[in-house]
Amino acid sequence: MNGRRELILAGIAGLLPCTAMADAAVADRLRRGGVVAAFRHANAPGTYDPPGFKLGDCSTQRNLDDAGREQARRLGAWFREQRLAPAAVRSSPWCRCLDTARLAFGRAEAWAPLGSPRASTDEAGQLAALRGALARVEPGRFEVWVSHQFTLSALAGGGTASGEGLVLGARADGSVELLARLPPP
């Protein structure tokens, strides 16, 4: 960071609430691009899907509740307030993830590598696909991914709350770097 910018940030730090400073720093990082904002789906009560669930049938899955739908809308509102538009919005094919993405961003591309590793027969391949895609996000653009706690934990090495986001970058060696956390809205 250059000296002038540090002085400006230090000068306004006392004028803004901590969350505003954090929001500004995260928004700035997203604007610079080359990163992914990876979110755990919004609130969906319970744990795991019922036995016999089917990806194409939301009635067989654990889904967002009213609080989860509102949480997803608040997430999208934050991005709009910050004037941040993702270049792509990718989601696990599970309904709770697709619904989170669509309520927040108005769109979602279902992408199998974001699916729950508990249902995967090739978790190593799934993680390699995610790391590879992260490494290909170009400077000046960012993507939003919506997934599951298990997927994000395997990718970034830490747990997430419902609706929480992780700003992720790729290191030169292909490993994932956690750059920032976005608390649940």
C-alpha cells in the first residue's frame, strides 16, 4: 500500500464504523479482481439432505427457510450498494445453493465442482477443478461461487457459517489463499 493511501485510510478510520472500513477494504479487493468470493449457502435448517434426495428435485432436499431467503437478498444488496458486479456466478447444483445465488445475484450457473464433497466420488478431482478455476480468474474481474461448508472447508481450510463468504485468491504454486472473510449478512 502506498503511503498516501495509508494516511487517507488512517485519517478516516476514526470517522467510520469498523464494518464500513472492512466493507470498503473487501469491496476494493474484489474490484481489483483475480479473486473469487465463495459463499456458503444461506440458512437452510438441519444438517445433511434426507436419504434418497435428488439434485433435480428440490422437494427432496434441505432448502432455504424464510430467514435464509432474506439473508441471500441482503447479500445481494451489499454487492449492489458497493457497485460490485461479478463476472460469473457459479453455484453447487443443490437447490439451497442455487436459490442463494439467484436471490442474491439474479442468476446462477450450476457447476458440479461446487457440489458437496460428501456426494462426490472424486473429491480430489473436484478440488483440483476449483483450484484451477480460481487460478484462471483474471485481474479486474471476480467471480462469486455458492457452495457448502464441506466444500469451502476442503478448499480453503476453514469452516463457514450460513451465508458467510471467503475472498479467495490463488498463490503462484496453485494453493488457495484466504484474503478476507465476509460475515453473514
